[in-house]
Amino acid sequence: MKRKLNIDIVPSIKKLQIVTKGLIKTKGMGSYKSVFRGKGLDFSEYRPYDNNDDASLIDWKASMRTNQILIRQYEEERDLSVFFVVDCSSGMVFGSTDKLKNEYAAELVISLAFTILDAGDSVGLVMFNDKVVKKVYPGKGRGQFYSIIKALSDPDNYGGGFDFDNVTDLILRYVKPSSVLIFLSDFVGLKESSLEKLKLVTNKYDTVGVMVRDPRDKTLPEDAGQVVIEDPYSNKSLLIEPKLIKEVYEEEIKKQERWIKDSFMINKSDFLSLTTDKSFVKPVIGLFMERTIKWR
């Protein structure tokens, strides 16, 4: 019998709310749009700056040419839609800390979903392993928030293999191009052959990759004798002596993580690396700030 997931969302929501409160208040065309911009926000024209405007929209080059302070005005396009793509394979049902990787990822998604829905925008969710396990179509309001919590908290939605291509095929067919995509996975099963699909996705959508890993994914214990490790996808096991392979293992993991990050960054996507022994709040806030600067 699968155990109930340990998901505690209140502390993370409160911390994120404090920082994002200002972003939400300036949602119109200001900082909030700069964090979750999407690819559908089109420049319209310049107009004189007003004291009530967001200063980040000032175009200083245009202002110097015309000798007056001008801001970039954007077309009021669609409501924003953020779509979370969450890995729920067996590899995510692992943990050496208080949180399994899937529990940690769920808390992050739920916290961000609360922030986005509170701003009046839409949130959607797809959970995948070697197939698409669960879809929550984009929507707004309290009901949508509870639908996302229910999907992420259901232990029956977790387990199985990992196939990145299947979920990207679904996204390319059904998700609107103006959506923001946020992938959450340990990306352990990502193959080089999947990079072409990733490129198609990042060319079509504003994309963020969030890698969630356990400390044991990165390093082997120093004080252990022989241990048995198991592949979560094939269930094959192997007897190892950690201290004999620790250095080689950790170097290979670093190379793998650099490759995953570069695979997103080379396609002009944002990327965040998290570990379950540390709070995601500060890194997420850092990403918010980077994106605000990026879209100025």
C-alpha cells in the first residue's frame, strides 16, 4: 500500500507571498508580468512616463533620443497561463531527507500555483512518467487550486518509468503558445535523443526547467560498507562499496547536471537546480528577480 504523501504547503506559501506581494500588486504590465511573461506579450508603442507607472518599463535609450521619459507600452493580450509539467516517475519517489523528491516538487508547485491564481491568472498541470498520468486543464480560482492539490497529493499518481518525449508531444499539441511552461523533474532519465523535442518546446513556449534532486543523488555516503542500490525503472540491483567509487560517481553526476542545465540554457530557457535538504524559497525568489531583469 502506498503511503500518504507528506506535503506541507502553508509555510512555503507564506514566505513566497511576502516577497511576491509587490509583484502581484503591479500585475498589469509591471514586475509580475516580467516574472511570468510568456511569449505573447507584444510591444505596442511608447508613451510618456507617469508617476503611477512601473519604472522597469522605462526605455532609457528612447528617452534620451526624445528628451522625455518614455515607457514601453504593451498590448493587453491574453490572461496569463502557467502550465506545470511534473515528473511523477519512480525516480521521484525517493528521499534521504524529510521530503521525498515528489513531495518537495509538489510543495513548490502548489506554492507557486497559489501565487499565480491569487493574481487572477490561470494554472494548469500535467503529471507524467512513461505516459501522461494526470491532466488538470488551465483554470482559475479556488476550485482550480484544490484540483491541483488533489492531483499532486494522490499517491496513486506516482511510480512507473520516465519518457520525456511523450509529455512534450502532448504539450506541443494542446498547450497554447502564449503559456509559460515550468518543468519539475530530477531529469535522471533525460536522453540525448529528447533534446530535439526540448528545443521544439522552448522555441514555442517561455520555458523554465526546475531540477529537483536529493542529496544522495549527488554524493555517496562515506561511512557505509557495502550497500545495494536499485534502478527505480528496471528494478535491477547492484552491490557496491561507496568509498571505492565515490569520487568517480560524484564527478559523473556533476557532468550530468551540467549537461541538463546546458540543454535548457542553450535553448534560451531558464533553469533552477534545487535539493530537498534546502528550502526552495530563496532560489525561486532569485529566479523571479532574474526574469524581471531579463524582460526589461
